[in-house]
Amino acid sequence: MAQLTARTRLGYSFGSFVTGAFGTVPGLLLLPYLTDTMAVPAALAGAIVLLPKAWDVLFNPVAGRISDAARLRHGSRRRFLLYGGISVAICFAALFAHPGLGSVAGDATYVVVVFFLCATAFAFFQVPYNALPAEITDVYNERTRLTSWRIAVLALAILVSGAGAPAITDAIGGVPGYRVMGIAVAGLMIAGTIAVFLGLRGASVGELRGSTPGLRELAATMRAWKPFRWLLAVYFVQALGIGTLLAGVVYVARYVLDDSGMQSLLFAGFVGPALLVMPLWNRLGQRGGKLLGFRVASVVFGLALVGLIGARVLPVPMVFVFVAMAGVGYAGIQVFPLAILPDLISAEEERTGATRAGVAAGVWTAAETLGLALGPGLFGLVLTLGGYVSTEGSTTVTQPDSAVTAIVLGFSAIPAVLILLGVPLLRRSVLEGSGQENRVLEGRS
């Protein structure tokens, strides 16, 4: 295939307004929505955030098989992007609608059910979306370039939704603030859905291979596909770290920096640098290889989080310096695994002669979903151990010193360990089976 046009790269990237908003806002606001407007205990709230996404761990590979089968019948995955994106937007608005059923149990049950539907709809968008880079281009460096564009738009989407959503809830306050925020973010998702659907019109769909294997054959493939499993393990561990970090932003602003308005600035300070450094990560990936770029980004991110352990005593400007440094590393650990994944998929499809993009993207998305969902649950557990006091309504209470310490550790030390844990897992064997990357690595040896 030829290199992609700028129109195709940009069109594909617009899908990040759906994945960015849904991947960010629930992790950022759903836990405080439950603990601070419904008086749901922190540990239970963490479980509520986790349960519907735990379903996705089982369902995403199934969504991948359905997407693969539909691609063979219709020659494209675009219709999944359209239907999945619109569905997740509608469910998202309903998630923060707060029906006011008169009891904590009733309202919490409503959140579980709607979040369950929302996560299911999202699977039918994100799984095909993650499968597309392996199909719309087979040019090695073009995949890095495509992923860089995608992550740049993702950074913008996260910046808009991650900074805008808390700003809306903070400005309006209480339940009405969450309702307005839900509608606003849903509108952003719909805009992204339409843009990616139209932008990919006429894009290559790659070679149509044999049918997707059954579950037994799929399990055997995953057991034998060592490079994919290594890369997936790193991505899962780091997604868990990111999920824990995002869950702590609201609490750090309120109880460490003593200003709830800082939550939007924290988020902007974290995501904003990604827009500036993306060309640098792209250049490093093309010159030094994707694996080297992944390692460097992980170290930068992890060291920045180590610095944030001192957030309670550091001057606020220095806190933002470390937050920005973390954002630089975050951009890299988003680009490189997603650029490596299509190389592995292409190599496996050539080896087996069967379609693997959908099912591989399904398993990949399941791991990411589980990691991001476990993050708020882990942070909720840390809050519980620290003696965090849940409240009802928009009232901010004075937290015990142990709770503030728990917030800082959950925001910095725990994510740092998880991000840096991925570095020793990034072995050269991660890319075995990807001939192009092996040649790059051998050329650098």
C-alpha cells in the first residue's frame, strides 16, 4: 500500500475524540460523582467503576470476532465506528443523569446498569478502531506517523474533555453540573464519530483473508503469540498506572492543592505537552526504533511521577513542572505500543493466512479497559485505607491527614511503580515476528 494521505490520517485521528472522552472522563469523575454526590463509600464506588468494565474484558474479544466477520462480508469496519460511537454517546449522557431514585442503593444500581451498556457500546467502536491501522497501511514508518497523529488528536480530546468536564461540574456544581457535563461530552463524542466515519471513506481496507477463528483456535493463537502477549502485559500494567493517576486528579486538586479549580489546570498541564512533543516521539521512533522510544517514554513518565511524591511540600509551580514532564512521557507510551501492534498483527496474519486484526484488537482493548477500570478501584482502595470520608452533595469536608497522604501516594508513587514496571518487560522478544522492526533493531545493534 502507498503512504496515507493527510486526509486519511486526520480522518482516522478524529476517532480519538470518542476514545479520549470515554477513556478519560469516567476515570476522572465517576469515582467522585459516586462518593461526593451519592455518598457511596469509596471502596464500593471503586467496585462500581470496575464491574461494568470487567464485563468488557470478556466481551471485547467477541466484539473483535464480530467486527472481523462483518469486514469479510461488507469489506469495511466503518459502520461499527458509526453505530458504536453514537450509542456510546447516548449512554454516556445517561450515565451522569442521576435519576434520584431516593436511595443510595437505587442510584448506584442505575449507574452500574448504564455504565454496563455504555461499556458494551464502546467496545463496538474501540475494537474496530484499534484494528484499522493494521489494514489501512502496511508501511512501517507510516504506522508510527499515523499513530502519532492519532495520539496528538487524542491529547487534544483528553485536554478538552478532561479539563472541560471538571470545569463544567465545578462551575455549575452538584448533580446539575454532572448532568450538563454528560450532555456536553456526549456531543463531543458524536462529532468525533461523524468525523472519523466520513474521513475514512475511500481508505484502504487491506487484504481480505480467511474467516476469524473460533474461540478455541483464538485461545491457541494467543498462547503461541509470544510477542503479542509481552506487549499486552506492558500495556496492561501501564494502563493500570494511568487509571490510578487519573482517578486522583480531582482529589489532589481539592485536598492537596486546596483548590478544586486546579483540577482542570492539572489535567491541562498533564495532557498539553503531548501536543508539543508528538513530533519528537515520531522522530525518535523512526530513527531509533519503536522499542527504544517506548523505553525512553516509560522512564520519563515514571521519574516524573516519583517527583510528584513531594506534592504536599513542593511549591505549586514545581508540581506543575513534574505534571508536564509526566505528560511528555505519557504521550510516548501511548504512541509506541499502538505503533508496534499493527506490525505484530501483520506478521501473524501472514504466518497464519487468517484475519487477526479484530480479535487482536479485542484482546488488546480488553486489557486496556481492565487496566483503566482497575485504576479507580485501586485508588478507591487506597482512599479507604487512608480513612477518606465520603460525603453527599457538593460539600467538601476536612479529611484526616492519613487520607491526604493516601491521595498523594495514589496519585504518584503507585502509578510510578506501575509505569516503571513495564520497562524490564520491554525485551527485544516483544517484537519477534515483526520482520521490519527486527531489521531496524539489528541495524542499531
